[in-house]
Amino acid sequence: ADAEPMLSWPGVELRRYREHLYLMPPLPPEPEGFEVQWSGAAALDLPLGCGELRASAPGRYTVRFASGGERFRPVAGQPSRSLKNLFQERGIPPWKRRRTPLVFEGGELVWVGGLPWQPAPVRIEWLGS
């Protein structure tokens, strides 16, 4: 069976994930190769269909999307976990995972859009997701 089945018609896509069907507008292309430095001082517009980010305080961030193999430490002092596993546990469909922004600070993944655990001291908001 196809791991990510999808049927497409003009103006609509039908996708399946975990025995649920999703009827939705066509998604824009995945944001491949997107990586930017962000000060957090102003809102950051993400690629088409991925919304925007806002930070409660400035910083030196790198924003990109998952490329595979990322690990995240949801709770300080606990071992890091694979981002893929955390997404699967939360039931986030694959097409949303690939459009979820990741925020790094000093090379460490400190914030993941859509996950409830955010150890970063700065509050980051993901709008239009």
C-alpha cells in the first residue's frame, strides 16, 4: 500500500493518514532548501502555505524545515528524541510535518511548530499554519 496516498482534482486533494481521509485545497510545493537567519525582531514570512513566525524577544535564530534526522529535547535534562517520532506520536500528517518550521539557536533545535513542548526561553508563535 502507498505510504502517503493522494488523489488530486482541479481545486481539491484527497489524502489519507491513519485511516482518516482529508479533503483539502491543493498544497503548494514543499519548502525545500529554505533556511534563513532571523533576528526575531520582526515577523518572518515563511514560504507559500507555511505561515509566519513571531518571537516575543529578539535573538539569533536559524529557521528551516525538516530534512531528516533532526532530534529535539522536549524537556530539559531528558534525552533528545527523533523529530519524526515526536510528530508520529502527536498524529501530525506527513504533509504537515514537511511544512512545519524549525527554529535553531546556536545550532541546537529549540522550537518546533505545532509541538506543545517548547524549552526555548523565548515564546515563538506560528501563525497561519
